[in-house]
Amino acid sequence: MREFFVPIEDHEPMGFDILSIAKDEPIDIELKIESVAEGVLATANVRSVASGECTRCLDPLEIEIDEDFIELYEYAEDPRLIRKREKKMSERAKAKKQEEDEELDDELEVRQMDGDDIDLEGPIRDAIILNLPLNPLCAPNCSGLCPECGEKWRDLPSDHVHAVIDIRWAGLQGLDLPEPESDK
């Protein structure tokens, strides 16, 4: 087993419009690479900071990201062995194996090694993006904005209300009528 610390400083922004890891924000990865019978097992911890806005009050916020992932990279099969094995198989057995392989590929995404290299970009991106909240909040009890005036509810008095005027009578709002005289 080998362990690595990989700081990534030059990357594309990762996330959504409302919350993402900026291009200049470092991503720190603690990586363990282990040889297993099926291939290479990569275990990693990804840490960074995502910045964005609260979806209720639009205040800026930062969210710490600390996610783990495990990926198995299978050894690439030698093409000579594949051809040799396929020559020995009947047409019926080849068709059945191809069908089983396609079903397995649909169910699982198996990553293959590229020579001695493994591509960690996909798993790192998945570990970050799939664990970002879709509706980030500055606080769990954030009350958001008043829909009428757009001010933050937490900054408004508790008796804050807006006069609701029926739109059918809105045209009479500027009309200056004399007060009726009282009968004495």
C-alpha cells in the first residue's frame, strides 16, 4: 500500500451556480493505493471549501467538504488472451457472454486502468458534486426574505405586515375624496 497527499490547485470550478468550489480554491486529497487481486483499490479523502449563497436569504456562505470514496480499477486484460479465449468459445457462448457483459456494464461502472495509470478525476468530481446540498442554508432555521419587500425576516420586527390591496380597487388608491359630514 502506498499513501499520497495530492493538493490540486488548478482545476475547473466544481458544483452548481448557487454553491461551488471556485477555480482558485485548493482541493486536498489524501490517497491510498493498494494492489488487490482484481486490480488497484484507490481509497481517498477529499477536502475543500465550497462557497455560494443561502437559498432562502441570499447571504454568502461557505461549506466545508470532507468526503471519502473508494474505487476499484481493474487491470486491463491482455488483448492476446481475449482473442485466444474467444477462439475457443462457440458462437452461442460468445453471444451469451457478450449479453452478460452488457448487463453488468449497465449495472456497474467498472473503471479500467490505462497501463499503469488510473484516472481519479471522475471519482473526485463525483465525491464533491454529489455531496453538495441542493439547497444550501446559512442556518437550519433561516427564515429567508419577505416576499413583499425583499428584506430579511430576521431584520424585520415581529409585527411586520404589508397592506394587501385588492387589485380591482387599486385604481382608486390615489383618489382624494372629502370626508363625509356627520349628521348632528
